Amino acid sequence: MKPRAGTGKPAEISFTSDFHELPGGELRPGAPLLLRYDPHRIVPHGEAWRFGDPQRPVIAHVQFHPNATPLDVALRSPAGIVPCPDIDSTGQGSMLSVGIDVPADAEFITVWFSFVNASGTTAYDSDDGSNFRFGFACREIDRLQARIARQAGESSDRFSLILDAAKTVTAIHVQFVRVGDLGSVRTDAPLRAQGTADGDADRTRWGIEVDVAQGAVLRFRLCYWIAGRRLVDDNSGDWYLAPLPEADLPPPPQELLDAAAAWR
């Protein structure tokens, strides 16, 4: 498989006004993380609140270990107070943000948000009390190999997926849809643990084989569980692709070949 889409890129998590949480870049321990947050998630509609008002901040609460004292940080507007913020449900408009450093020994990232409204009541954005939790897929899932075997004479092809995962991972599911098929329904299938990974006693090999439509190209992501909490590896929002397209580069134009020959 190709490297993850976010490999080597700065890590960020965007919390959009349509209540999606979008990790991007390479989220890993011992590295900076940018939290981006649309306050329309938590500020009551019609509230007399100025976007980016430092006197009435949205607070991010962050944990890296179970039962640890949370890190409380105020989100800020990079542009200061914005009278007419750009409202964009995709997270590309006006957003509050804060940078934090993820400790090298972090086990996960748990985040929730709070805001004191005009009545003095504290509102929370916390995934209905469960809090938002993010794992480190680059550390927990690796050696991902996916392929689709074309089965001559059969009415279906065979999708196979194998990977290695940390011992803390207790279950893994693959979710996939067929590319180019508007009627394709997302399929969810569990992987099976297959014993210790080759050459690494600290990791477990997981795999699955399942029949798919003939000629199918699949987009897929992984859902996995650690300590009872569901985490997602969706390749920084891009999802994974199987089979990977073959590199089919066109030949250079004749004029370029002629020019190169003239320089010899």
C-alpha cells in the first residue's frame, strides 16, 4: 500500500459546524497538534457573542492518559475579533484554534469543549458525554496490505486485507464502498486475529477475505477498538483504495524527445 496520506504532515483536528471531527496530517505522540473549532457547535443561536472574543472563550479540555487531569486551553481567533465571520460547514471558513504539544508518552487524545453562555450556564460539546477520542493510527496499525483478486469464470472477485496491529487493539472492522457505484451501500466486516505478527511479538496479525462485485474498485477505512473505545483510521479523510491504480504515464511528446536528442 501507499504511505498514509498524512505521513510527515503537521497534525490537526477540525471540529466543523455540521458536527464532524476531521483529523488531518500525521497524528502521533511527541509532536505538535493544532485544534481547529467552529464555535457554532457550542455558542447558542442568537447569543450576543463576538467571534473570537477573548473575554468569553471556548475552552478545549484535553487528556492524554486515562483519568489524567485535563489540559485546559482557550481557543483563539488568529484574526482577532471578527465582526462577520465566514461560516463554512466544511471547516474552511472562520475557525478558532489552539496549538498543543502531544506528550511523547501519550496513550491517546481525548478532547471536549466548554463555553459559558450569557445566562452563566456552561455548555459542553463532548460527543454526548463520551468525549472525542483519537488514536495514533501510525503507531497502532501498520503493514497494511489490500488487494482484489480477479476470479476468472466467477461472478465475483475476492477482496483480501491483512495488517498488523498493536496488542492493545481488541477488534478491527473494515468498512468499504464500491467506487463509481452511486447505489453502493457501505459494508462493515470484522477482521479475524491470526496470531502474532511475523517478526514482532508485540503485534498481532489480522486479516479478512470477502467476495465483492466483479471488477470492483473499493474505498475503505478501518475501525478499531482499544480499551472499549472505537477509533478510526480513514487515511486522513482520504480513505484507502483497493486495488491501487497502476501508474500509466504517457510517453513524452516527440518535440521533447527531439530537443533532448539535439543536446546530446
